Amino acid sequence: MRQIVLDTETTGLEPSQGHRIIEIGCVELINRRPTGNHYHQYLQPDREIDPGAQQVHGISNEFLADKPRFEEVVDDLLEYLRGAELIIHNAPFDLGFLRHELGLAGHPLDILDKDCLVTDTLVMARQLHPAQKNNLDALCRRYEIDNSQRQLHGALLDAEILAEVYLVMTGGQRQLLLDDEDADGVQVNSLRRLPADRPRLKVIPASPEELRCHQQRLADIDKISADGCLWLRLEASAPEDA
């Protein structure tokens, strides 16, 4: 399962007013695990950046003066995105700009719609947390994800943060480790012998209310996940006496 967490920065809010993409950041996940195969590109927009937009992302026209234009990188970008599920926060905004840029570069506007599945994490967050703030900063606070480096918006940084938010929001671990590796990839001895005379472990069964909450959580995951909830499928296929 290949997923691309994608974010853009732009010269303003409306492509219909001639605003352009100036930064694209993408993080690749394979089977819900970051691969390190990022895509990051600054772009020359051939127009001035709105002052309000520059206050958000801090990118200046002077910085972009020697950067490539979208039409120069579009083939590499499309190849990178091809066949992936795109994970985007407020997808209509980023997709609207991408379609605009694709049209200007002579590509079909719907090429991404044909090649990729799109998941909007803002829609997911609103379903999970109705009547609450669901921007990226609010989600980081809710899920206790460190975004202290996010003084300004940046496409790659925001994509990296969104990848963490998405994995937690969909019930997965932020970091998947091999059985015999620690967080730094160092081999560790996973075999630990317990003393023979240790006291017997106390087993505390889940209460009816806890079981109800568990089933509701699985149902929520099943509703928002593209492939459904694996745990529910395992439960359904398990023998009754298991």
C-alpha cells in the first residue's frame, strides 16, 4: 500500500485569480511506514507573492528567482505520484492549485483523479471531532505530536507532520519497528527471561463499557479507512472458540 502525504504553498488563495504553487512537499508511506523517499520542490511562479501569503510561509520572490517552473518538473512529479493514495489536509485547496498548474503545463486537469485515490484528512478529522478545531496545529495538540519546529508553514515540514497525524488518527503507530530493532535501528536482544518465582500476573478483563467503546472505535476506523478495519475482518474470520 503506497500513500503520499502531500502539501503545497502558494502565492495566494485562489488559482482563479492567477495564483500559483511555489512549493510542493511529499512524504511517502509504504504499508503505513515512512520510507524516506520524499519529494520536495520550490517553484518560480512568475508573479508576485501576496503579502498575506508570505507572512504564512515566509517564502520570498527573491528566494524563488532561480527555481524551476512547474512545467519543468511536472513529469517527475506525476511519475512520483502515479498510482498512490494521496493524503491531503483540505484536499480541494491543494488539488485545485495542482489542476490549475497541470492545465497551464498542457496536461489534462483530471490526470491526478484518474491516477490517484485522494483521502482528505480534514474531512476525517471533522467526522472524528465534530464542532472542534481541526487544523493541523489543533490536531497536533490533540494527538500530542511535536510541531515545535513549525514557526512558519512549509510544504515538506507540514507533510511530515500530517503523516504523523494521519497515522495516529487512523489508529496506527507513528513508527513501525522490526522485532529486533530499537527506534534508532540498533539491534537489540528481544529475549528477556522472567524469574521463575515471580508472582502470577493479574488479569483484568475489559468491562462491558470498555468493550462497547472498543467496538465503536473499530467501527469508526472501518468507516474512514479506504481498506476497512483489519481488526474487524480478523474478528469475523476467527473461530468461535479462539
